[in-house]
Amino acid sequence: RLAETRVELSASGFRWFGPLKAAPGDPVWLCMRLAGGNGSRTDVQATVVRAGMVGGVFEVAGHFESLRADVREQLLDLVFRSRLSELGIQAGRTWDEDA
């Protein structure tokens, strides 16, 4: 079991910040529990495209090989909601809701 670390997700891949023995071209699996996925584990295969020290932190970046349509939609929803939250925007509200 790996120690907790930061992982950034997109609809096409991931960036893992922390020690992970991987080199470009290596296959890896990300095991996740996504909101909207009824709590079940989702395993996604990826290929490492970059690995090494970046700004004093070990970073591994990978590209998802194939995603089921429902998993891709869940990832997109997670990515967009997280980004909107970082910007202080509450998802699901209309522009004139406060009027």
C-alpha cells in the first residue's frame, strides 16, 4: 500500500506527486472510488509518459489507455467541480440566482 500523496486527474491522464517506481512507457493502474460510481472501485490502466524530479518533488505523469464512457464522465465531473470550487464558484447555480 502506498503512502498518501497528491494526485491530479484529467479526462486523459494523471500526475502523481511522490515516490513511485515507474519509467516512461511503463504500464500502471490507478484504483479509485469516484463520486457517482456507487462506491465501487474503478481501475484505470495508464501508460507513464514522464517520470522524474520536478521542482524538488518526484512526479509521474501518465496517459489513460482507455476509459469506459461512464468513468470518463465521472472524471470530467470531478475535474470541473474541483476547478470551479478552487475559483470559488458553486456548481449548479444560475447566473441570476442571487437576484
